[in-house]
Amino acid sequence: MVEHEKWMRRCLQLAALGASSAAPNPMVGAVIVLNGRILAEGWHRKAGEPHAEVECLRAFGEGPVPEQAVLYVNLEPCAHHGRTPPCAELLIQRNVRHVVIGHRDPFPLVAGKGVDLLRKNGITVVENILADECRWFQRRFLASVEQGRPYVVLKWARSADGFLDQHPRTLRNVQRISSPTSDVLVHKWRTEEQAILVGSKTVLNDNPTLTARHVEGRQPLRVVLDRKGISPEESKVFDKTTPTLFFTTGPRRGIDVEQVIVPPGSDPVAFILNELHQRSIRSVLVEGGAELLQHFIRSGKWDEARVISSAVKLARGTAAPVLGVELARTEQMREDRLDFYVNGSTSLKGTVPPSEWAW
């Protein structure tokens, strides 16, 4: 069992390489091991490209896999024809005789079918190795499949005295709260989620770009909720450097991005999450403002929160949200403190990840 856990952790290390590119597919790594030595390994890079098992077997080369070798993979091999052929069939063809899996894939076209196919062909399958860690690692994909909505990450920075911003608030009077080090981390977070969402007051007051500029990686889909029609036409989020989805109660002339009309009387948060889910968006980073964050908190439609606390004091301003759930983990990053929370009432079910895989 200890040996199995060792190699499953390697699968997760490999899978992490797809953090900013694999979605909407899950992040998967695979390793072939014989007598305590890695023969080959691979990971899933991008939707439509080879799965981790395929990459691993390509790295191994031609010919049958040694009978005593074990293939480790953190997610059940697929058994259906999608953009790529079934991985379970490939394992059978390549004479893989032993497979160790982190946890099963809940996607309806898989959901145990891969394991069943392997076992029917005489392959020994061991399941649920580091299952909790594997589930946490796949939390975005699982939220989409199991709950029918994107995984929601709330993020904000607060001053030492509990404010999001300073009053009076204008574009010329912006008090920076988080440190440059934290800003780089936030930009990394942006590459790891498929979409980033803000409200119209944030667009009006901060004129954010909402792109990842301090690190390399995928640019998130920019999403703006504007129920009062106050977002200026010249805002950076409408500059078309990266796609923007604009949710509004009525069409806005002069804003040349895709617009989606929010039906009167509907819950805008639920409507946005459903629309993003229909577009195969597995996760969204909600960066504010206060009203939008509180709406997510009140509705319970959030999975994870990341709060940056600064030593800066503002004396007055917009009060930072209060989650009302237990702190899961905290870290000190130079000038700032990072607090992490999980919503135990969602698909996470209170699971707190081990530190090495946490965030």
C-alpha cells in the first residue's frame, strides 16, 4: 500500500502540469513502474490531445508492457470514444496486466465502465489509492459532473482592519492592499481557472484588465455581471485582447463583446453558473466586488475561498465579506497572510487537502 501511494503521488505531480491547460478535461498523470523503477510516465496536456495513459505508453515505446509492470493513474481510464479512443482498450492491447487507480471517473460515459472492461480482460485493478487527495485534485471537474455547475473560488484582499477598499474610492485614489508577491500568486490562480468574474462596480471603480500578466499560462474568460448598466464602454474588460462574456439586463450599444441577457426576476448567480456550465466552463474565480461576493456566500454556491490579509490599514471603506465557516489552512507570504476556506456543504464534503497538494 505504501508503494502504491508513492507512485500515486507521482501521478498527481504529473497531473499538476496540466493545471492551466487541461480543462475542461480533468488533470491526469500516469506512471508505469516495474520493481520500484519508473519505466515511463505521461500527463494530459490539453482537451483533444492524448490522455495521460496514451502519453505514458508512447514514452514507454513500442512492444508489450512487461507482465509484472504496474500502470498507475489518478483517474479511471476512459472506456468510450470521445475526441480520443478509449484508454482502457489501449491498456488491454499493450498487455498491461496491473492497474492502480486513484478514484473512479463519475462522468456518465465512464463511471466504472473502464474498470469493468479492464477486469473482464483479466487485468488486476486496485482502486481508491489516495482517493481523498485524488478527489480534491479533481475538484473542478467533479463539481461540474456531479453538481452541474462550475467550481467556484472566491478571492479577495482585505486590510488589517477588515476593509476591501478605501473611501472615498476613485480611480485616482486606489490604495493597494496586497503585496507584489501576492499579486503574482493571484495571476497564477487566474491561469488555473477557466473564467474570472467581477461585478459592474469593480469595473467602474477599478477598471481591471482581468488577465494573467505576471505568469505564463491560459487566459481566463472574463465575465462581467452588470444589472444596472453602469460599466463604462471604454473599460479594459471590453478591449477584446481576450474574450469577455457580459451579463446584462438589457443590450448595451457600444460594448462589442458577447452579451447575455439575465431574465427579469432570476437569480443572477444561478443564471451565470448555469450558462458557464453549458459552455463547459469547469471553474470560475470570483474577484469581487463586495456585493457579488456576498451574493455567492448567501446562496451557498461557492466551494473554496482564498483571502489575502495585508498589514495595510485603511480606517474606513467597504467591509470585507464574512464567510462563517472554519478556516481550513493559513500561510504567511512575506507581507501578507493567506487564509483558505472550503465549503463543506458542497462536493468537497469537508475534505481538507494534504499540504503538498492543497492549492
